[in-house]
Amino acid sequence: MVQHPRPIPHQEQTAVAWLWHDAWHEAHALHVPSALTALRNIPSFLRRVVDAGDQARTIGADGNPLGFCAITGRQMEQLFVASAARGSGVAAALLKDAEQRLYATGVVSAYLHCLPQNTTAIRFYEKMGWVGTDLHPVELTTSAGPFVLDCIVFTKSLS
């Protein structure tokens, strides 16, 4: 049974950073510049988890996060699931929670970015009612400055 998304307590931030690190590297490392991959280390993910604050959620038993999601403004910004939890409904629960949180803040049209090589994520977002558009350059912020990647922009009406 899939549990409900919940805020990330301080004592789980490192575990969520490791989950995010592992899932990000699995999904993205082969498709982005090696300089960006080198910057995506545990300290960078931990800093980003902390910075996400109450805009982030995790799911799973206390101390054993299975997934992570964060929103910013109108954007469903991050969604990552541990490999052991894929196909279990964790991603759908996190995405639905993100959509509800966005809508609760007045967002009626949300968006997200996805690498075109991430075909598993693309199929998932389409299944969940998100509509992809053409590739658009997206600027990522890093400690070494911006990186620009071509991403599919997905949108969804939340009304």
C-alpha cells in the first residue's frame, strides 16, 4: 500500500539527498554534460533538499524514503523515486500531491521539464495527463554557474 506524501523531517534530509542523487544519476548522467554530472554530488543534493523546505515532500516509512517531489511557483520541479519503488504507485502519489499543492496556491496551469532521453518519465507524465511540447532550452542553476539543457516542457491544467 502506498503511503501519503509528507514533509521531509530534518533527520531524513540526508536520506532523501541520497535517494535523489542515485535516481538523478541513473536517469540523467548519460544525457547531460559530464561537468554537470560532477556537480550533482551529495552535498549539492542535500543543499537543494534543505533549500526546498516546505515545498518538498517524501513518501515511505520514517527513515526509509522511497520518493521525493518538490514544487516551485507554477512548476512541478523535481520528482524522483528509488529504483526499488518504481511501479509501486509512489510516483503517482507524489505527482498527485504536487498537483494538489500547486492548485491550492492558485496555480491552474502547471509545468515541468523533462529530458527527451528520459522515455520512462515521458510515458509516466503522459499517462498522468501532462502534455509535452517541443524542446525548449532550460537553464539549470549550479554552484559553477548555469547549465542550459534542451528539455521537453510538459503542461497540465489543474482546474
